[in-house]
Amino acid sequence: MSHFTTPTHQVPEFGICCRTVYGSLVQQTREALRRAGFSEALIGLSGGIDSALVATIAVAALGAEHVHGLLMPAAVSSVGSVTDARELAERLGIEARAIPIESVFATFKEALADTFSGSPEDVTEENLQARIRGTLLMALSNKFGWFVLNTGNYSESLMGYGTLHGDMVGGFAPLGQLLKTQVYELARYCNEAAALAGVRPPIPEATLSKEPSAELAPGQLDRDALGGYEEIDPLLYRCFVQGQPAEQLVAEGFSEESVRRVLSQAQRAAFKLRYEPPAAQAPRVAEAPHAGGRGPVILEMAPDDLPEEARALIYDVLYRDYGVTPDQDWLNAADGGRFFVAHDPDGQVCGVGRLMAPGSEEPEHGRQVRQLATAVQVRGQGIGTAMMEAIEAAAHTQGASRVWLKARQQAWGFYLACGYQFEGPGFSAGECMAEDGLFVSKFTGIPHKIMAKQLD
């Protein structure tokens, strides 16, 4: 088994990085409305954890005066679903109106009675309630010019636990790339951050502690249909986030029956994914295989989501250590790839690195590592090594057998200690050879040598 595999039967926690992840979701939600030309958001409030977190994110992104909630209780809705939703709205200071759907549901069933004669009630009637709610949300959106925020999460999407044209409606899904266990972690973070700030936590404790339920049938629980999220989320994470095959999951100790059941259901539901609304790209925790619990928490994210603290660190290091001038843009998002951002125990950014997307050198030369920078105050504490491990593990998971980079002379010792070797003149990565045998960057004029490492 590859030494890049770190067996774990739980989803890595964001931990001290919750602030960064939450801030990213807020920013992306704000930007989604701006791009669509909307200033007001509408959310279906069910009293559950997903709609509570989406509402909290929307308020942070837009302000309470620009967020509207809609309660749509049915006969099978619990009392708590209504009271918890109203309490959430009161805590957030948002407008919330209620449109009960039972009479509409009864009208639909009456209209279908002859056609459905002789057929027992089943999931059809459950989904009909979700589709009524989706219709009401879109009606208010059309009438008042409100942008509907979808409240689904990644666990539900992968398992097909959503209704087409029902609770899958909306123009943007702030939680669309978060597994259910991550939704709970961020919701608790919101409450803890509010308490530390001396304000009332936005999400009611009853919402955090209740068993998740779609409440489309009496006594219905997510656990009965999917299994517990604590069971399915680690499987979904390893398979769909990290891209590991089923046989590797079994080899790592996951139950073969659980792997087969979860992945079979995900495969049957895969067709629904094409109908999902655009989702926020959630940063994810990167694994540094040899750091254990002692290393920094490292988030992997898209270039567009890079926080300002990380951008500032890269430029600070490049200007001071590399002599790069401020007018040179080293962070062009169009270059693609993924950033890896390390956080210290206080949640502050202390290191950054970038794994580039496969380029013309792939697969012969492997994937390029760029823009590695560590804060001066943490140098010598293993931050750079942990980031390199996380980047290499990600490259290996994505199928690369080799990584390479351009190292200036001052960094040669560090990369040699990380297992990198100097490349010969046969691989110049398009650079010009200097008289002393070094390559010179066409972009910055910095002399360096190309170094590479085999991952297998």
C-alpha cells in the first residue's frame, strides 16, 4: 500500500480553519447573487441544520434586511420544525413568512386520485410535497425578485437524497460541496464565534441536536434511508473527494457491505447531479501523511478562493526573498491548479503552496509545484515540509507519479531534505540556460535549478 494513504474512518475536521471555510462560503454566496443581478435572497426554512446554516451564511453575505425565509409546514411536519425555524429567523433578524402546504397537497392528491387508483401511497407522495415547496419558493422568487438559495449538502446530493424540481431548486447552493458532518461542524463554529463576540448564537440548540429528517412521512429519519452520516460521510469523502476506489476502501478497513451499499446507491443517483444548482467550492482539509496530529491544518482550495492573508504572504515572501516586483502577477487564477494553505494553532495563515494542473509536461515529468511560501516567524517548525507532503499526497491521489519545481539556490537544502533531486539539462521547463549552468526564469529573471521527486 502506498505510504501516501492515511487510513481514517472519519472526515477530516476543519478545526481552526472553520473561520476561513465559513468566510469563503460567505464570499461565494455574495458573489453568486451579484453575478446573477440579485440583491435579495430567499431560503426555505425547515427547522433543520442545512437551512439554518444557509440562512446564517446569507445574512453574513447580504445583511439581515436582504434575506427572506419561507416556512412551508405540512401535516407530517413536527412542531419543532416550525418553532425552530421561527426561532432561527428571530435570532438572525430576518423576515419569515409561512405558507402551509397541506391544502395544496390535498388538491394534488385529489387530482391524481383516479390515475393512482389501486396504487398505495409511496415515495411519490413524499416527493410531491417537496415539489410543492419548490414551486412556492420559485413563485416568490418570480414575484418579488428574490434569489433562491438551495439548502442541499454534498452527502444528500451524492446519495440522491433530494427531489428533482423540489428541494433541488435554487440558483446557488452554499453547502453543495459540504458533507453533512461538515455542515454540523460549521454550524457549531457559527454559534461559538457568535458567543465569543458577545452576541446571541444564531442557530437554536434544538436544531443542532435533533436527528436529521426530511419530514415527508411520519417518523421519517435520514438515518433510516441512508445510514448514519457518521458512517456514510467517511466513505463518500474517501471516494468522491479523494478519488479512492472501492477496493482501496475495503483494504483500509471499511466494511465491504457498507462500501457496496453506499457506492451502489450513489451510482444509481448519479444522474441527478447534472440537475444540481451551482455550488460553492468548499476548501477541503489536505493530508500531510507524516505530520500526524502535530502539523498545521492545511486547506486545499481553488485559486479564486484564496484568502487575502494567503495572497499577502505569497507576495511578502516573493518581494522580500525572491526580488519579484509588485507589478508581476504570480497568482493568475487562469493558470489553474490548487492552493494549499497552512494555518497555525490560532487559525492564522502561516504557509502557502500551489500544485499546478496537469500541463504539457504530464505525464513524463509530472506535476509542478509553485509559489511555496512560509511566514518568517514559523520557519524551521516543519510548516514547509508539511505543505510539501500535503501537495505530494494530493498529486499522488490524482494519479501523478512525480512532481517537479523550480528551486532557487537558497532553497536547495530544503528540497533535498524533502527527497528532491536536481534534474539534468534534458528538462528545462522552457527556461533559458545561464552561463553558470543554472536556468533563468523568463518571467522574473531569477536563477534556479529544476528539481523533481518520484512519488511511487
